[in-house]
Amino acid sequence: MPARAQTPPAPDWTSAQLDELAARLRAIPESHASFSETRYLAALSMPLQSSGTLSYRRPDELEKITTAPRPERMVVQGGQLTLATGEQPPQSFELDSRPEIRALVETVRGALSGDIALLQTLYAIRGEGSLGGWRLTLTPRDPNLARMLRLVRIDGNWADLRFIQIVATNGDDDRMTITPAP
């Protein structure tokens, strides 16, 4: 079988292209979507599946409601995260008390809000594609974050996030497919 010609890698985006994407994302005051998530955990032989809804409201509110396989609600407002699972009473904590969770929350909120400056403090960013179909590959800059994460990949089109992949240094791989609400 003949060898396939390899396509050269796409050049990284310029700062102007990142700024244009950020402006499009900042123009969205709120968004609502459904999600399907597959978590490949190094300690398990089978992936974990979940689904539900995501909501984001400016300036800093993020809500993830998991409906399957079991109900769970996570709400982030400012620096506070509240988690309710099933019939258990909700538990809340300040994100500053859990830097590893704060970094993940800020990654998702930074992408949704178009806060490229925030993302650049945490990651080296490589942009690919066009605004109609883009990918950001985030590689941790911070040594503490780099001990936890290998990379974050965010795919989207125009001002919609469509896919988030978080690859941990321990081999865990979390993939979320996002479908914006009509």
C-alpha cells in the first residue's frame, strides 16, 4: 500500500485571529446546550458516560446539570462552586480552596466568555482552522497545572463551543460533545 502524503500542519493563529474569536465569544451574553460526556479513566477498563445540559451566563455563572446516569447539579457563581448529587444536600466551597478545580472551571469559563487573556495566563494557546470551524489546543504554562493536565482541546464554530477534551497526566481523558440549544 503506498504511503499517504502527509498534510503539513496548519500554522498557528495570529493574535488578531484569537482576538476575533474572543470578540465573538464575548458578544454572547448567555448560552444553553446539551452535552454528552465520555470519561476514560486510567483506573477503569470501561468508559463512564453521562449527559445533560450546560448553561453559561455572563459574567461568571456556569451550570452543568447531569441527567444520566444519575442526577447531579454543579453551579459555579464567581468563586463559589455548589454541587448537589441525587438527594444529598448540596455542598459548596470556594474555588480558591481547590486550585485544581479552579483551573478547570476557569478554562471552561475563559473559553465561553472569550477571555483569551485569562487562558494565556494558564496555557500556551495554539489556534487552528477558521472561525467557521476552529480548534484551540491549550498546553499548561503553570507548573502546578502541568503536573495535573497534559492538554485541553476546545473545538467550536463561530461562537459556539462544540467539543472539550481534557487529557490528564495520569492518563485520564474526558471528552464532552456540546450541542447548542436551538
